[in-house]
Amino acid sequence: MSRHITIIGAGLVGLATAFELTELDPECSVSILDPAPLSGASHHAAGMLAPAAEMQYQQDALVPLMRQSALWYPSLVRRVALAAHSDPDDPYVTGFRRDGTYVVAADSADRVHLAETRDFQESFGMKATQVTVRQLRKAEPALSPNLSGAVHIPGDHQIDPRVFGDLIIGALKNRGVEIVKRSATPFDVNPDDVTIVANGLGAPEFFPYLQLRPVWGDVLRLRVPAELDPLVTSVIRGFVRDRPVYVVPRIDGGLVLGATSREDGRGRPLVGGALDLMRDADTICPGIRECTIDEITAGARPGTPDDLPYIGIDDGTGAVVSTGYFRHGILLTALGARVGAALATAGREATADESGSVDAQTRATDSDSLADEHGSLEKRLVKGNELLARADDDDAPELTLDDILASTDIHRDV
Ligand SMILES: Cc1cc2nc3c(=O)[nH]c(=O)nc-3n(C[C@H](O)[C@H](O)[C@H](O)COP(=O)(O)OP(=O)(O)OC[C@H]3O[C@@H](n4cnc5c(N)ncnc54)[C@H](O)[C@@H]3O)c2cc1C
């Protein structure tokens, strides 16, 4: 009997999870509930896919997850584009650009910070090469000659979450997935059915034990005048008087300037935040003065106490929980979608083959036995720690979906 799976939340995570479900089990019917698809954090995000540049101290457990997700991204983009009957190599239709990242320092103190960050990245085996400002400006002539240092990270890329989100919606339509524009309530989590709760900051309404908090970010969207386009081609991240700023160029002549980080609960963009971003971006890339402003918005990242996402099965209802992707949710979408889809199809043996496509061998199961299996499972949440040793070892083969599922941890203090 073919099963039905309901996904609550059509952010990038919910949409990509629906897509992986259709890959894993073409027979299952999937519907997504969301009053305003792609209106949450995914709408505001810059979409940097930056396992190296986004590394922060004391986030060791997150590193293997970010790195694995980055490895899975090209496969996800390709499969979605093909399912949407689009060209997977056209960045205009996928929003995916592989032009790498430069991290730059404004003054000598920022240069020290940059050097420390590079050492930290290299200690995890990430490729981050120091370049002179001259080399930097040869690649990106619009950057300021007054910068004090730069590092090139060739493996950190970007995707436009709005473009990619729309592409996934197109792919899902082709596969018969229904998107129902209404708000879900806890009554939609039916233990006899399979539900995936992927509604970002809204998830505690369903499971109050989830400790999520909104971490607001102001972000600007600019447009480069035709005569200056492209202003930059790589993602440019900077430290300016120890404050982070980034300039992310879109293929259509747009630029995303971001982002502040504040927990003051103010859901509208702040003038002070926008001013700081514009000043700091002007310091590293004066050409932004010639751009026009398309948008200034503020979005809320779904923050967790330890910066790790919540991916697991709720023991009370059997629902799959997939939220708390915090600052890295666009990057972690490739991983979260695969793990979420695999957990939802518990009762199957899911493996990731070398090409990155998901292969599943179905064990006979109907909705009753599935509910039993879910009922017997405890809440499982992904922990990166067990993956760390593998990720640190350069000779280790790429992690598989099975490795990640095996590392889900039954207990986490919530
Ligand atoms: C300013 C900013 C910049 C960022 N930059 C980056 C970046 O460069 N790289 C990166 O990797 N990450 C970035 N992030 C983080 C990233 O955006 C998030 O982690 C990610 O988008 C989370 O995706 P999601 O699908 O879980 O949640 P969301 O995108 O928030 O989607 C949740 C969805 O659930 C829906 N919903 C809520 N309640 C209900 C309900 N009761 N019923 C039905 N639907 C419901 C909402 O309408 C929404 O569409 C950034 C975030 C911000 C705010």
C-alpha cells in the first residue's frame, strides 16, 4: 500500500525533504502544509554554502555536518533541476554558483583575526589560501586597495535560496506533490500517518521541548548598474573593525549585503543595522555606492542552544522533527533533507551510493507497522561528534547517509 506523508513547513528544508522523499519512494504521496511557502528564514538568507568560512570556535560537532552537506549539494541541485525539466548547469535557473569565496580584512587587527580564522579552518583540513591584496584585486578589481589581508577559499560557494526554492517547487509539482496553503496545527500530527515537522521557528508549537529562539538578521538586496556588472564574481566576506559583513553577487546583477545578528526581538529591519552593513561593505567594496537598493529586510534564524539542528523522531507522536538549522540552514538543507526523508521512511534500508543518489530497498510495510516502528523509536537527534573523527581523517571515505543515521543520538538535553 502506498503511504502518505505530510510535511509541515515549505521553507528550503521542508521543500527539499519532500523532494528527497519522492526520490526515495516514488510511490508515496506527499503533501506540504504552509500558509506562505518560502516566507521564513529561507526567504531572507544570502545562501552562502560555506563549510569553511562559516566555521566558528566551539562548533566542532557542526563541521562534519556542514562539510557533508556541501558535498551533497551538487547532486541535490542536479537532481532537482532535472526533475523540474531545467538545465542543471544553468546558474540562472538553479541559483547555484561555484565561484568560491574571498575573506578579507580591513585593518591590521582584522588581519590578525583573519589569520587566526585561517589556522582554525586549516586545522580541520579546509582549504584556505592566503593571497596578497594585489592577487585579490587581480581577481576582484572592485575591492578596495586599502585592505590589509585576504584569504581565498575555493570550495565555499553559494545558492540563491529564492531561485532554488522555486525550482524545487517546480520539480515537486511535476512529481504530483501538493502544496496546501494553510497553517498546520498540532492536530495535523497524526500518529497513524507520517508527519515531518519542518516549520523552522514554528516547531515549538508542536513540540514545546524544542529550544528555539529567533536570531534576527538585517539584510539588504542591491542592484548593480549595468555598466558595472559584475561588480564582484566571488562571495566576499569581510572583517571590518572586527565586525563581519558579506557581499554575495547574484548571477542576475543583484548583490546581497548581510547580515547583522541580534536577539532583541525586533522583527523589522533596523536603521543602525543597515547603516553598519552599508558602511562596512563600502570599506571593502566602494563600488556598492553606485548600486540601487531593491530591499531591506530582517529575517529570523532558528537558533538552538548548541548551534546543532534538531533532526530526529519524536517518541510521543512518531513525527520526524527537522528544524533548528540556525545560521547554516541553506547549507545544511542537502543533509537535512536526506536524513529527514530517510527517517520518515523508517522501515526501509536507505543508503547513499557513491554517485550521491539515494537508493532504498523497501521492506514490506503498511501504515500500521510503520506506526508501530515509529512508536518504538525514541527521539533521535543528530550529533556530529561521532562523525568528527572520520571527518578529521583525510584518508577516510566520504560519509554516507547510513553513517549519519547511525550517529543519531537518542538522548540530548532539551
Ligand atoms: C539574514 C539571514 C541570512 C542567512 N544566511 C544564510 C546563509 O548565507 N547560508 C546558510 O546556510 N544559512 C543562512 N541563513 C539561515 C537559513 O536561512 C535558515 O537556517 C534556513 O532557511 C532554515 O530553513 P527552514 O526551512 O528550516 O525554515 P524557514 O525557511 O524559516 O521555513 C519555515 C516555513 O515554515 C512555515 N510555517 C511556520 N509555521 C507553520 C505552521 N504552523 N504550519 C505550516 N507552515 C508553517 C513558514 O511559513 C515557513 O515557510 C540565514 C538566515 C538569515 C535570517
